[in-house]
Amino acid sequence: MAPMEVFIYPTAQTAADQAADKIAESLRRNPRLVLGLATGSTMEPVYARLVSLHRDTGLDFSGCRTFNLDEYVGLPPGHPNSYRYYMEQHLFRHININPSNTHLPDGMAADLEAECARYEKLMALNGGIDLQLLGIGQNGHLGFNEPLSALDSRTHVQLLSGATRAQNGPHFIPPAQMPASALTMGMGSILAARRCLLLGTGEDKAQIIAEALEGPRTNRIPASALQQHPHCIVILDQLAANHLCLPQNLLSLAQTASLRRE
Ligand code: GLP
């Protein structure tokens, strides 16, 4: 099995700070970083920290190019539930990134298949993703790659599962307004990133994190495919790590525990 490094921090805030610091370090090393981005509540403190690093230390995003994992079908960029809106609110408008370097699939495109092909081509033209930030759905989805997604899939239209509708529906008012489908990078697109960084926080992620990291690799749990990625790090808070079979003394170190698995 490919090595996977797991870091456990005492709180969601410290875990998110570490994730942001890893991104910042990559950006300082490579000012033209191609950064894959994720949405969801887990990422909000990550983006808040990146914004502070920009403001307080001058972290420079002027050469950075970003590609988001996914976008809902049928939501215009100004819709408060669209991922473009989320990214503008939480990150883009607070930093010195060139707006033309920020990319999300266009869920309003007339020809969605052509849009998926365009998005893949654009990532390739930019040299591919250097570092892909990932959250995890409660059913193990990455981006919107639902259980049973093909591991070699590229950006595609994805019909959203009942579990995902139950998880994300409450963000919509009323919940029935949630689109039935989304455009998402495929598992193949994600696994092609040179490095992946999975962030999981909170008790409600503990079970799926344990299955994804320590269970069998299966397309029933798309995130388990990260076990085969050659450069994947996982950052967790203690609550999200609670179901891992880690030696208890590692968890009780209370500060940082790291484990390299082979
Ligand atoms: C959405 C996104 C995923 C994200 C997930 C987790 O479904 N498409 O990329 O990982 O939300 O969201 P949260 O961080 O709110 O739990």
C-alpha cells in the first residue's frame, strides 16, 4: 500500500490551521502553484487562515492558479449556494489572486459534457494540479464522486445520491431547492494531482474516515482510493480520528500525532 501520512491535532481549528500552513508553504515554494480547492464547512477555517496569512504576512497569490473540485448544475455564480459564490466569499475576494486564474466548472453551461471536457483540458494546459485540497462527504465522496464512481473517471456530470442530498440539502432554503446533479472532477482527475491533502474534522466524520483510511480500498467509499496515492497527507482533529485503530498513546499525546503507514 502507498504511504499515507496522518496528522492528528487536538481541535478543528488547529487542524485547519495546519492545512492552511501546508498550502501556504507550497505557495511560497512555488509562486505559480496550481491549487485544487474544495468547499464545505470544513474548509471555512482553512480559507480564513489563508486570508490572514495574506493580510498579515503578505502571502502572495498573484501567480497562483486554482481549480475547484465541483459546482452544482443550474446555479449561477451569484447564487448564495453556488460554489463560485462560496469561494468568492471565503477566499478569492480577500486575496490578491487574479480572478482569471480562478476556475470552477460552469454548472450553467448549455452543453455540460463539453464543459467537463473544457475543464479537464484547462487543467492539463496549466500543467495539472500540484496540490489538491480535499474534504470528505459522510458517505465517503470526494468532490461529488459518489459511491461506486469509477476510479479513472474525469470531470463529469454526477447525479447526487440521497446521502449527499441529506447532507447538503439543509444549506438550501428550502432544502428541495438543492440541484439534483453537479459537475465534479472525477476520481481519475483527483488521483492525478501530484499531492493530495485530505482534511477531516468533527465527530460526524470519524466513522467514514476510519473506513476510508483503514478499510479495504473500494469504490463504495471513493475516498479509500487515496490509499493508493503516492503523496497524500491526511489532517484530522481528534474527534474525526476517534475511530481509527491508532495506538491510543498517539491520540493521548494531545498535541500532534503523526503516523506513516506503508
Ligand atoms: C460537499 C463537497 C465536498 C465536500 C463535502 C463536505 O459535498 N462537494 O467536496 O468534501 O461537501 O462538506 P463539509 O465540509 O461541509 O462536511
